[in-house]
Amino acid sequence: MTGIIEVATRTAGRRPAQTNSDFTDLARLVKAAGLMRRRYGYYWTKLIAVPLSFAAAIAVFIWIGDTWWQMFTAAGFAVLFTQTAFLGHDAAHRQIFRSGRWNDWISLIIGDLFVGMSYGWWQHKHTRHHASPNQIDADPDIDLPVVAVTPERAARARTPVMRWIMSHQGVFFFPILLLEGLSLHASSIRRVVVRDPVARRPVEIAFLAVRILGYVTLVFLVLSPGVAAAFLAVQLGLFGVYMGMSFAPNHKGMPIVPKGLRLDFLRRQVLMSRNIRGSRFIDVLMGGLNYQIEHHLFPSMPRPHLRRAAPMIEEYCHDRGVRYTVTGLWESYGIVLRYINRVGLGERDPFACPLVEQRASLTA
């Protein structure tokens, strides 16, 4: 891996005028095609559908009453929360409105009040990820508490239990996602109560309190304690799995680069991201995250335009020798599992094959 990174480091600085203009030229083409135009009808429909869907789901939940059949309702809530979180993701990236203030408030209402995830926590973490995807000591998404995505992270496992888990993390990856929903809520609460800067902290605390305490109270008022506990476990578990399976294919298993490596914006975003091919059903299922390359290049591009932008951007990258990675959904999960398992087993150079394949792109 070191040799390939050295090649990347040397070649990243070549022809700066041309590489620096690559994204500018692409942005001009994308804007001329109308792909940055707002889609108010699309998003207003979704914004109106959110409270109506929640009201309907709560009404069905209360009507069904205290029964184990509510486990199916829990699965429905997990899907509803995840799809709503996708909409909050769009708002946080300024995809919905031109006004930053409007997008911020929509993110707060959707994220904190409806989903129970802090917008301030997400913004702090996700902004750094977009700035430096898959860059060591810069991208928080590759510094995970349990799953190691770099050999250095795997080597830091101190206890025998953690070393054993990481050596089998390919097997445990999806089961671990069952705890991701709980982790997202806990991280959100932690962020708004600590002293780190958070804009509109009182609003976030109020919204999260109403959402989390109100939701748990409703569940225990309608269901008996045992059924209620099982309901929350199923809902949180499936919510975490759905969220994790939507975000995992995007970057894991793609090249990881050292913090000091300098790449122009186009290559930094494209080479570290992976798209998932599929029908419009996949677009809905993954909330547009299957167009990760387009999203990283143009974070404020409205979700409905991503599908149209993908062929244009793929052709543009191909013409410039920049590798544009696309796989099927199940294939991507196989790549992720094999990759993290190799890292967990202690291989010091798990990226050799992917990075060798990137040599032509980085030296173009």
C-alpha cells in the first residue's frame, strides 16, 4: 500500500491547472443541464407526508393495542424513521430550500423531533466526512468504536475480547448494526448535553426530549411492559440495521488514504466513493444514497436529480481516466464484509488490489 500511496502523492500534484479545473468544468455541465434546480413539489409532498404518516402509524399502533402482533408495527416504525431520516439528510445538505435557515429548521424538526437524532451532532460529524472521505485522522466515519476499517484501528484493540471481535468482525458486522439505532440516539443526547458548541441547543434538547420520552411513554401506555420492551428492541434494532445497510456500501472497502495526501476535489470524492446500481426501487430504499459519487460531488443536488446526473458524471470521469465505481447492492455488501474481515484478521495491506486498480486514475 505504501508504494501506491507514494505514487498517488507524487501524481496528485501534477498538472494542477488541469485537475483543478476538472470539477469546475463538470459543475458547469451539471448546472447547464438543470440538475441543481430545486424540486419544491417533490419535497413539499414528502414534508407533508411525514406528519401524516406518523399520525397514521400512531393511530394504527393504538388501535392494534397490547398484542405481540405489534412486532410488525415495530418493523413499520423502523422503516418510517429511516425514510424520514433520509429526508432530514436532504434538508441538512441544503437540497430542499435555497434558504439555509429554512433547511436548518426542517433538519431540526425532522431529525430531532420526528427521528430522535440530533441535527447538531450529525452536522458536526457528517461535515468532516464529506470534506475528507476515507482519509485517516480526518474522516470520523472510519474511526468506529467497534468495527475496524484500517489496520491501525484493529491494532489498537487492547482487550482480548475486542481483539477477538475484530478478528471476526466480518461475521459480526450485521448483528452489530442491531445496536446502531440505540447508538445514534445515545450519541445525539450526549452531543446536546456536553459543552461542545451546538447551535440552538435549547431547541434540540426540547425536541429530543419530546420525541424520545414521548415515544417511550406512548409505547408503555399502550403495551404491557414485556411487549413494550420487545417492541422497542425490534424497532431500534431494525432501524439500526436499515440505516447501517444504507450507509455501509458507500465508502467501506474503497481506498483509504493518509491525512497528508493531496488530491483535487473531483478525485478525492470520486475515488473514495461507490455507487449502487439498481431500479427506482433501490433509489427509494436507500434514500438516494446509492448515488454516493454524485452526492459527494454535489451535496446540495436535489435527490430526484441524482439518477439523471449519474450517467453524465460517469462518462465525464471515464473521459478523464478517473475510476467511477458502481456495483450491485448485494455485491457491495460482499465487498464490505470481505474487506473488514481482512482488516480484522490483521493483514497490513488489505487495500493492495483496490489501490493498484486506482493507479491509472491517480496518474492520469
